[in-house]
Amino acid sequence: MGLRHPNPKLAKIHRSYSVEEIARVFKVHKNTVRNWFEQGMEPIDGQRPAVVRGHEIRRFLDERRARAKRPSGAGRIYCLPCRAPKVPAGNMAECLAAGDTTATLQGICPDCNRMIYRKVNPQKLSAVCGDLDVTVTQARPRIEETTKPNVKCDSTGDGHP
Ligand SMILES: [Zn+2]
């Protein structure tokens, strides 16, 4: 998948790290470290600039690695412009249910910031979503009849404008 998975054990549990230090220890760009915050790595409360406990870095990287290993693309939505399955920004997605058997999972591509869509079966939502934070929105039938929702639900998966 081309994702890099830094070794969590490079972080010493009882140390705290600034963004610069994390970037140096894991040999990643500072922007990558900032992405980690967006993906759920928690800095120590009230510290500016941000400081992260080694323990938290390990937890975050371990979880991230486990997620990447998950088969069948759970928690990922394919981004057409990027030509790759992506974990939506913030690990968040919205599920627009259009009936008992059809729903559209939508999120934002973390790399190109476009909306990305995946057609899902609501019954299998938990398997498809992995550990994404999913907000389920029930589409109201009346609205659906009059105006097409601005997401395409065709089976080609072509959800991009
Ligand atoms: Zn993209």
C-alpha cells in the first residue's frame, strides 16, 4: 500500500517528545507527525507546542499498524484521484442510509481533500467500517424522491464530481 510504518518501539515509554523530536526519531517529516495528531495521537494537555508521551506514540503507531494490516480494506474508501484506498481524514466517515440494503459511506481523502465514497450494505456496516468513527444519517424518503442526493450511488463507484 506504500504506507510507511515506523517502528513504535523507537519511542521510549517514559519520555515525552516534541513534534521535531518525533520527526527525527522516526525519520518522518514534521507534517507526517501533524497528520498523526489528526489521526488520533493525543498530545499532553495544555502543552504548546505539542508534546507527546512516548507511551502514547507507541499506542498510536501500534493501532495504526494493526489497522493497516486489516484485510479487505475495512475502514478504507477508495479515492479515484489518488488511485488508492484511503482511511478518511480524522478516521471519520458518514454513512448515508438510503434504505435497508443501500447506504453510502462518505469521508474526506486525507491526501487530496476530496470527498470519497463507498457503497455499503448497512447490515455489514461494522465489517466495512473497521474502527472508523461513523455517523449514520438516515436519508428521508421524501427528500430522496424529489431531489437526488448529491452523492452518486451507482455501482461503478464513481462518486467524484
Ligand atoms: Zn485522494
